Amino acid sequence: MPSSIPRPGAPVRGSKSGKPIMALFDLLGRSWALGVIWQLSNGPMTFRQLQESCESVSPTVLNKRLKELKESGVLARGDSGYELTATGRELFTLLEPFGAWAIRWAEGLPADGPSA
């Protein structure tokens, strides 16, 4: 059975050619993938700790994301639980500025939604 994990060079969501950036966006665009990475940026966590930190994620979805992120080299399972690999920490370093940008963006939006 072929892997459902996005791989550069293979067709992925949004790209038949599987350009590396599109494979990455496919992986990160999956539900809870970014949430798991964000939570693990604070250090290792057990499955239960991750589930509590990610609030409404189901055990099935969390298991699937952990497997995909692990097979993609973004995280590993260590003695203290799941943790970001060196690759995962590098990825988080690139993603982290989006957190501050998102706060500024949200503060600039009208409080009552889009204007007509």
C-alpha cells in the first residue's frame, strides 16, 4: 500500500509534480499538524499531554498526525515523549514569526467581521 504521507517528487494535494514546497504545505495543512508542532516547540510531551494541549483533537487524528510527522522526520519519540527533531526545530524556527504576525493581523481586523 502506498504511503499517504506527502513526499517530494510524488503527487500531493495541490501539485501533480510534488514540488518539495507543495509536499511540505500538504503535510502542514493537515488537521492538527501545525498544532502538534507548535505544542512540541515547548519541549517533549506524552500522547496524553499533547491531546490535552491540543484541546479537541481526537485520539485517532492525533495518532495519524504523529505517525505522519514522525515518518516525515519532523518529530521523534524519545524517553520523555514526542519531541521535535533537529529538522522539526528548524521548521518551527521558520514558522514562529507567523505567531506574532497573526496577532497583529487579528488586532487589525474589524471587531464585527468584514465590512460590506
